Amino acid sequence: MSDTEPRKAGINPPVFFPSVIVVSLLVLFAALVPEQANVVFSAVQSWLIDTFGWFYLAAVGIYLVFCIVLALSRYGSFKLGPDHSEPEFSYTSWFAMLFSAGMGIGLMFYGVAEPVLHYANPPQGEGSTAEAAKEAMRITFFHWGVHAWAIYAVVGLALAYFHFRRNLPLRISSALYPFIGKRISGPIGNMVDILAVFGTLFGVATSLGLGAQQVASGLDFLFNISDGIGTQIILICIITGLATTSVVFGLDGGIRRVSELNLYLATALLAFVLVLGPTLYIFQSFTQNVGNYVSSLVDMTFNSYVYTGGEETQSFMSGWTLFYWSWWISWSPFVGMFVARVSRGRTIREFVTGVLLVPVGATFLWMSAFGDSALHLIMVDGATDMLDAVNANVSTALFAFFEHFPLSWITSILGTILVVTFFVTSSDSGSMVIDILTAKDGEESPVWQRIFWATSEGVVAIVLLLAGGIGALQAASLASALPFTFIILLMAAGLYKSLSIEAVKQDSMRHMMNTPSNVATSANGNWERRLESLMSTPRQAQVEKFLKETVKPAMEEVAAKFEESNLPVSVELGEDRCYIDVDHGAEIDFVYGVRARRFAAPSFAMGGFRGKRGKSEQNRDRSHYRAEVYLREGGQQYNVVGYTKSQLIGDILDQYEKHLHFLHLMR
């Protein structure tokens, strides 16, 4: 299939239908026997946390170290896409989508509640003290810091690399290609993708249910509207409808716009608290919180309280840290794939820096503004009513907090709107990921499938609410974290292996220049023709003629020699490109292409290929075209316009020699 021929949208039956069946059976189980479902799933969750808690701690620590080492190494300059690719989204849009899809809603729910709860009941020591406040913010930073984003970064890096640079489908299974090869399209790969669908769907559905409870509590808090099951179901229907509309419009038309709206609303709410709250105290505590977090990062990463912890401490670990780690891991297919999808053209170093530091920096500022302001209200202003409200109902913490500020009615409405829009981005982003996983060849999914999955999230959330089984199926989604902990480790190993191979190939190419050896100056005046070619600005028609009359014949002559050696070879000429593909069987194929690219003409250009045109015509059209060489890795950014057929053959052979040297180093 040519690059210009559109791909037909369709489902991927081995993933789509088993996913639907598994989800349906679990929903029926929760709906028909909710009490038994709660018992079963809660028991599974407790067993996993008690037995594999140490493994979660170790694995998440490995993910963080891996990301940092990768960004600081030579691999950090590799692009998530061909060498010539450019980012699809601006920094503002990219950061907005990272922030909204990853943790936006959690900040609304826990920004006030978690510091207050840790302040009242710290894992060690006495509660409701200055030391407890300091410890509360350190723990909150730890739970919402770089560890969660390191999980997402590993998954996102692997998926973006293998999809955009190795042209594999954008699926979780593609990241295992270095180990299972083409079997990513078989039962093993399908099982991995089904697990990803399961974790994503139930994770988003569970959040929809919890979010509906928070919004309902807010409406009850603000307008005395009942926060009962009926109100929650109506809210889920509204959020699902908005998310379905967003996902139908697609990534650029819907998800990006809602994500940017989230960013603007969150910035306004943050600015309100920074200005009208204890401003100096917030910035002072922010600085100290960051210092405490960084200084104790290694200790907290691997601290399981095995020597000092009693029953209460172990309960804290299972209820907070291990819960968070397993929760982030279970969401990693969703967030990681979404982050990968919006990060084409970024370098690995740029990706890691952006994913680890930018959302975390915003999160830390948010937690300091809301969390430390809440602690200041309790410790300094004596607002113990807020402490009682948080302990009574966590979902009302944000609204109880705003009651102590001016314009509380307006800010509470703004907070409620922000919760809804955050849920919309979580829902439509999750739907987009499931669409990709269940679509044919990992390409664009049909519209009906997008609507189906976006609606399914709302239906599942409603069924769980009616069945009283949200807590049980939240535990079920967490259970998917255990296999994914192993899978993410394999993804990291596979990514490192592929990057190592690519680095070897780069080294093998550095000992030769791009210009072929037979393009050289000589006494018969060839240097004048070469200089004219270098300084000329050819038109589109001239480059297309060059492809047809020089490039294609040169490739056909080389192809004929390859065929004499019984090597399968093909030469294809398109409207703006021509390439030769030599099949090396089990080893990596050799691909050499020449593609026309449009640029603005330089001011120093000579006449050359431009021809004798008037000055007014030259001023009207300052564009020119280059015939640039492309290999499997992407554009090489050098121009071959003006090469003779023999010179172009020499360039093909030079690149082929580099390829053979690379294959030799790999043996």
C-alpha cells in the first residue's frame, strides 16, 4: 500500500471482541452479585499489595532511574520519529495535554484532602503538629512527584519510539517487539493489548464514578442539590456525552481544545489562591517542600517501613503509597499511550525533561498552594471545621476550603467546572487509547467505535454505581498492575536494546562522508558544474524530472546487479519520491530514497536550475526544491540535485557500504 493511499478504518477482532466479552462478564458479575464481587476483588487487592508491595517499590524506582539515565546518555538526542520529523503540537498544547490526561483530576480531588489527612494521621509520630504538617507535604509530594510520571514516561517512550521511528502499530504489544518479534500480532501481543484495554476502561470508569460523587457533593454543598445516586447518574451521562463529542472530533479538534481549557481554568484558580491566600507562606513552604522532597527522594523511594513500621504504618503503605503505585501502573497503558501519541518529533531528552519536570513542577506548586493554605488555615487561623469536613467526606474538601476565601460561591462553581472538564479529558483520552488498541493495524478507528468505547465507559460507571461495586472493580483494575509491572520492565529493556542497536549503526556511518567519492573536483571543469548545482534553486518540475530521468534509471541499474546476486529488490517511483528497497531476509533491509522537498530560496542563489526569469517573477516566488536522501532512519538532510547518474549510483553504493558495515558490527 502506498503512502498516499488511505487506510481503511476497522476493528481489530482478536483484541476488540475478547475485550468486550471480558468487560461485559465483569460488569455482570459486579451487578448481579455485588457483595461477592467486593469480597473477591478486595481480597485479591490485599493479597497483591501484601505479597508484591516490595516489588512495586523496586520497579517504580527502576523506572525513574532508567528515565534519568536515558535522558543524560547519548540516546537522549534520538528523536521519537524519523530524524527529519518535527513536533506536531506546540509546547503549550503539549504541556496542557500532559497535565490534563495524567493527573489533573487527582489534583482537584486530593489537593486539599491529602495534606490534611496526613497532617491529622501521619504514618509515624504525633498528628496535628508542625512536624506532622512538614511530613504531610513531603509525603504528598512523594505520591504526586516524579515516580508516577516516570511510569508514564517509560511506557510513552517505548510506544512513541517503536511506533514513530520503527513504524510499528501504536499498541502496548509493539514495545515487546525486540523480544517476541512478529508475534506481537499473535496471541501473546493480543493478550497484552486486552489487558491494556481492561485496565484503561475500568480505570476511567471508576474515576467517572468517583468524579460524579465529587461533583454531586459539590452541588449539594453549593446548591443543596441531592447528591444521591440519581444525581450521580445524570452527571455521568453529561460527562460521557461531552467526552463522546470530544473524541469524535479527534485529538486536535476536541481533546486538545478541552485540555487547553483545563489549563486556563486551573491557572486562574491557582492564581486566585496564590493572591488571596497566605502568599508568602505558600512560596516559603513550596521552597522547603521541594528541598525536603529532593533530599529524601532515595530513602522514600525504597522505604517499606519494614524495620520501624507497626500495623498502622503498614496500613498507611497499603492504603496510600502502594495503592498509588499500583494505580499509576494500571493507568500507564492509558496515559503512556496518550503521551506517546502527542509526542511525535520530540527528542528522548526533551520528552523525559518535559514529562518528568513540567507536570511535576505544576503539581508541586498546586499542592503547595492548596495543601499548605489548608494547613495554614487549620494551624494558624484555627479552622478546625475544615479538618472535620475533610475527615467526614473527602469529596467536599475543596469546597470546604473555598468557604474560607472571598467569592467562595464563584470559585466553587469554577472548581466544579474544572472537575468536570478534567473528567472529560480523562474520558476522551482513555477512549482514544482504547480505540487505538482495538482498531485495525493500530490506525485511525471508525467513528462508531470511538462512540462505542466512550459510551461504554459511562455505562460501566453507571452499572457499578447502581451495583455498589465501584470499590470492588477499582481493586480489579489495580490487579492489572501486577502483570504490567513486569511488562513495563520488559518495555524498558526492549527500548534500551533497540537504542543500542541504533547507536551502533550511527557509529558505523560516521567513518564515511555523505558526498560520494566520485563527486569530486577535477581538471576538466567538473567543479564548476558542481558549484552551480550547489548554488542553484531548482523548481518543482525540474526536481520531478530529475527523479524520473536520473534517480530512477540509476536505481534500476543498481537493482539489476542486486538481482544478479539473487537479492530481492524493488524500485518505486512516486509523484515526489523514488526509492530502492533491498531485502536482506532475516537481517535489516537496505532502503535508499530520494524525495522532493520545498524550501524558501536563499538570497545568495545563482541562476542555475532557476533559468532566465525576470526580477519581478523571482520576487513573487522565492521557493525552491531539493532532492534529499532518505534512509530507513529518516531524512539525511543532504541534496543530490545535479548529480549525474553515475554519481548517484556512487552515493547509493556508499550508503549501502555503510549498511553492510552496520550489519557486520551486529553479527
